[in-house]
Amino acid sequence: MKLAERTRLLTPPGTSKMRVLANELKDAGINVVNFAAGELDIDTSETIREAAKAAIDAKRNVYTPTMGIASLRQKVAERVSAHTGVTYTSSEVGLTSGAKQALYNAAMVLLNPGDEVIIPQPYWVTFPAQVELCGATPVFVDTHDDGYRLRAARVQQAISPKTKAIIINSPNNPTGTLYEAAELEKIAALALEKGLWIIFDECYASLVRDGHRHVNIVELVPKLKEQTVIVNSFSKSHALTGWRLGYTAAPSAVIKAMENLQGHTTSNPNSIAQYAIEAALSSEDGSYIAAVNQRLQQRLELANHLIAKMRGIHAAPAEGAFYVFLNVASTFGKACNGAAIRDVDHLCELLLSKANVAVVPGSAFGEPSGIRLSYAIGEQDIEDGLTRMATFFNAIY
């Protein structure tokens, strides 16, 4: 029996593949340093844990409204309003089973077959897959030559009569780079002029390194609100990736269309997660996320110190999220144990088998000259893993 044609568009995400391989080796007793996982090694806050227990004890284990409980939607609307400086109502906000569902909902309700969607490259692995599932076409804008920063001039060159939307992800996964306010303003002007949707993924908005500031495109250009779908998540900022709770803010007609779609897919997101996050939004003072950022800053500084010891390896500006993206093109063609390193995928295989270090190849993100490392792991693992990598890189010739 044949499967649907769309299944040909689906392959396992490269991020998941490397995480699984690393865990298999660990289970076999091999000391592997896993830089592949995209989640904090810090537990979620006590406030959230206790609120979840209270919700279970209160028997809140049943369906909620499809787009989330009304009181939480209101709190999220207030959160987005404060963040952007633009007023959002609860009807312009919806809760989803993680940000990935919010992005899928956006693609499904905005895109038609034949539409084109501009996606900066490197990109998070799911962006092009979801666009293609809708029958639309990803159009990639390379940021490599611009220091991994998105430039409006390159976006303008990619716009065609078929362009329907632009996906922007800042702080960026996989590079950790923050897109500049001046360029975002120019892109907003293009979107207004051409009548394009902006899908603004800011899942790492709360996780920014010292001396840097993340800005939302609606904050910069408020009148773009009616053409923007903001996507965010509690997974990264509150260290609860497994709970699957994200949200989206968009014009009410878009949220209503998403509600209709979600009603036929997953229905409401996790009820216990909703009540727990509502408690956190009601009482949090910012200390938890501040502590997380302080720890990430220390880990990045350690990582940068060790990366500097790697001959011929250069990093993208790591300004937000918790990733370092290394340009490893200088290693291609060089010899490891007498065999030439063919490409980035081969390099990652060698790092895993020879150095017992798991990283994600840039090919997963449309950037075959790089590798992604998460520094949201313990300091000792960072030191051990990057020391192994430096020894590996410095030994090839």
C-alpha cells in the first residue's frame, strides 16, 4: 500500500537524530558529551512545579477551551502587550502544544499551494518542512556572508509576485545571533509595502546574553501588527520542553482560523501546563529567568575561551538563545586517521566516533559549513567536550 505523497517531504529532524545517537552511546556506557540537545539542563521553577501539583490535586485533568483557558489567554495578551508596547487582547492570543504547533497553525491558515515564503538561512529545521507541507515553496536568504545577520537588501532581492510571508527567527536557532533593529525596520517596511505576512518566531526572546537586547518587529513598527504572527514558547524560558506549551499572537481572524484548525488536530494544549504557567505569570518577578541568563552567560564565556583554542574554527555572534554555531569549513578535505573529511556530516560522525562528542551538522539547518553546539549543559561537560573537540581539530592536517 502506498503512503501519501506528502510523506516524501518528511525526514527526521537532524537535531533529533544526533540527540538519539548520543543517548544510545551513553546507554551503552560510553562517556559522550552531548551538545546536540536544544534544552536547558536546569529544572523548571518551584512555583511552576507546585502549581502543577496543585492543578492535579484540584482535578484539572479535563479538556480546556481549544486555544487555552480564558484567564491564561488574558495574561499572555498582557505579556505580549508589555513586550511589544502594542495592545493585544485575549482574542488575539492562542495557546498551542509548543511553538512548533503555533508555527504549523500559522503555515496552514496563511499559505496556499504555489505561495513563496522567505526563510533566512541557516534556519531552524522545521520552517521549510512546514512550508512545503502546505504546498508552498521556501525561498532561502543566505546570511553567511553577512555575519549570520539578516539584511533587508537580501530579503528584497528574494521577494517575487508569489511571496506571501517572511519567517524571522530571532534570537536565532542555530546561530544564537540577534537580528538588528535597523534591518528589522527595513524588512517591516517591505512587508507593509508588498502586503506580506511576517511570522516572527522569538522563542528565545527571554534568553539574551550580556550587552545585547532582543527587539520584536511589532515593537519597532506597531502598524505591522495586523500582518504579523508572533510565535513564542514557555519551553525554553521556563525549562519545561516536555510540557509542550507555546503561544501565538496575531490578528483575531488568524487566531480564530487557528482555533478551527486546532480543534481538528490536537484540541487544547496540556491542561496542567496551562494552570502551572498561569500561576507563574501571576507571581514571577523575573528572578528565575535572570538566574538562567547569568548561568548561560558564564557557560558561554567558558565555551568561547575553549573555542579560541581550535585552529581554523570561527563562531557566529552568540548573542542570545544558548547555541554556538561554528564555521568548520577549514576542516573539509583534511585528513583524520589518514582519511579525508568529506563534508560536515562526515565531520560530525567523526566527532562522535573519535572524540565522543555529539553536535548537530549545519546541513540540518541549510548551512553545510557549520555545526551547532548547545552550551545549556553543565560546565564540566562544556570543558570536557570542547577540549576533546580542540584536540580533534588541532590533530587533523
